[in-house]
Amino acid sequence: MKAIEAALAYTSGLGIRSMEVPEWPIDGRPLKVFWKPMTLEERELIFKGGDMKLTDYAEVLFRKALDADGTKLFDLDDKIKLAKFVESGVVQRIALEILRSPKIEDLEKN
């Protein structure tokens, strides 16, 4: 096996991760946000090669947040609203979880 094959196998084995957002209930249940692993290219697009700005958290949700069917949760108009009108702590918490690399314990649970 080549090194790139091992790297790709690891990434595909991560699957789709998720978290509940109790602050944003839909039909009385916490919103569940799903996402696929973050790639270097995606990180570069989000951070535009520089330091992270607070509005980049909205960018993370815009680019990575999915529903259970794999459909993007937020469109471009939503990204602007996330940055300008939504309480920052929740946006930041979700974005940080998406940006976080899974730990060995997380992988063992899968």
C-alpha cells in the first residue's frame, strides 16, 4: 500500500461526524449538524491563507454544515446572517467542532 492510499483510507474511514445544537431547535428537537472531514484545501479557502477572523466561523458553517441527507444547511445569504445577526458563541462552538481533528477515542467509537 502506498502512503497516499493509507492517508485516503484513513480519511474515508472518518465518515460523517455530527453534533446537536440545542440552542437551535427545529420541531422541538435540537438541530443536528453533520459534516465531512476538513481538507487542507477547504481550510485554505476558509482562512484565505491568513489568520482566522471571527467571521470565518460563519464561513466554516456555510462550507461544511450539512443536514442528515448531506444537503448544505446554509446558503450564501445565510452565511451573511450567521456573521451579522446570530449569537456568536453558538456559531463559534459549531465551527470549532467542525475544525477539530478527531481524536483516537472518537475513531474507536465508530
